[in-house]
Amino acid sequence: MNVAVHTVGGLKAEPGEPEVAGFVDNVPAVYAVSERSDGFVWRLDRMTNPDHQAAYEVYVGDADLAVTLSVWESVEKLNHYVFKTLHGRFYNRKEEWFHPAEAAMFVLWTLPEGHEPTLVEAGARLAHLRAHGPSDHAFDWSYTSGTR
């Protein structure tokens, strides 16, 4: 079983504005690290995939959101990428670029190998986590072992 991770963050300014440039300008480098990381399987790639871009636009609407969706071989391998690579340096600075979270901003869930989750599926999992707390259906780091 693989694990999917979906993140949603409200940017403090629109992409292209200097307030978020330190984040936005480094997204390609952080994505490149993810794609070279042990355990990486797949990610929503709206920059080069028109179908993903269309789904992203429907999901996000007019909001200034940064949204990711990816699949990993395990929570442990995802955890290593999130906290122990270049991604971790940016994660530790998230308060500079994102509004404080009023609800869960990411969700994890297991899925069978070969399944590419959709943003609709990801949004439903995040909504479930927000409404019901962590469970086998939708969880966060607190529900897993061996993180950080």
C-alpha cells in the first residue's frame, strides 16, 4: 500500500508578489528533490500536465492557495523527504509565506499501488480529517509512528 499526501496552504500574497517569492521561486527545486527521493511514486504536476492544471483550477477557484498532491511508498519515506531534505528548510519557514492554519492543512491516506488520487478525492479526505479527526480513512502525522 502506498500513502497519498495532500496539502493546502493559503498564501499571504499572490504568486509573483515579493512577499511569497522565497517560496514560489523555489517550488521547482523542491519538487525536483521530491522526484529524486527514495519512495517517491507520483505527484500532481499542473505545470506540465493540462489535465492536472484544469483539475487544479476547479479545485482552487479564485483562492490564493498552494496545493500539492503526491504519492509515496510509505509514511516513513515521505517523512524523510518532508523533514530531512531541502523541503524541510522551506517547511520550517512556512509562517513567512502562509496564513496561520485554522484547520488541518494536510491529510494522509493509504491507497493501492498504481492508484493516482484526484484532487476531488484528496479534498474529501481533508474534509473528513477536519470533521472527524485522524482515522484509518484520513490521518495526519499524529496518527502515524516513526515521524520526525
